[in-house]
Amino acid sequence: MPYLDTLNAKFAGAFTTSSFRDNQRVLVDAEQAPKVLFALLKCLKEECGFDFLTDIGGVDYLGYAGATDRYCVVYGLTNLATGERVWVKAFANDPEPELPSVVELWKGADWMEREVYDMYGVRFPGHPDHRRILMPSEYTGHPLRKDYPLRGYGERHNFPTVTRADS
């Protein structure tokens, strides 16, 4: 994996790596992520050839054995020339989980970052349109957080019922 040499030369000590079932992972802890994540992803795109952002997803590690950070945002990158893939896992913590927006690098990150914000509450400073995408704008919770109650906080009962004929 030649891209690791490039990353080590530029960001030594800012990340760790791991491999699981042929998936190569670059892990950036919560302390380093706000400072180096954007530059690291830009390096992977521009210097290492990972030009396609496959996906952005969120994970809540609340109650997970051995977890030191609460939230994780996972960036799936693909090198279209070689077919090589890498997963970058960046961590964030309460009370204000934040990671820099990558919309400047990949326009397709726009809706994916909004989805992670909507479901997990991780904010992305620098995002051009940081508002909810899946839940109503009045909704106060983040439903995929593990501490979110299964039946909600009662907030969905305040929304008017929309019938099929009205939609």
C-alpha cells in the first residue's frame, strides 16, 4: 500500500492503520481529527489517487467494549484507476461532536454529511447547507444515537398526520 508511505511522510503520528478482511483502514482519533482530517483526505484524493468518495456513514460507540471515543464518521474511498479501497475512520466526542466538511473535495459529500448530522448529531463546520435532510426541521433528537429512546421523546406526536391523498 504505497499510499501509507505518503500519509506517514506527511501525517506521522496523526493516525493509525488496521486491516480487517482485506479492508484497509486509516483511523484518526478525536483529538487529531479536527486538525488533520481534511488535509489527510485531500492527500488521499490528490496524491494517492483515491478520487471517488464511495460513502460517508456514522457509528455511535456508546457502550461498546474498549471504545474510547463516542462517535465515528467513516469515509469510504476508492481509487478508480486501480480499484483499491480504503476506509478512513474519524472520531468525535460529546458535547459538540464536529469534523471538518469535505464537500470542498467531493461535492457528493453534501447529502451524506447532512444525513450523518441528522441521524447522529455530528456537525460539519464548513458545510454549505447544514440542515436536516431526513427528519423534519423541528425535530430535536438524533434517532440513531444509542441513548435515543426506542419510542422517541414524544416529539413525533406533534407533527400533523399526512394522509396519502394529501401527499
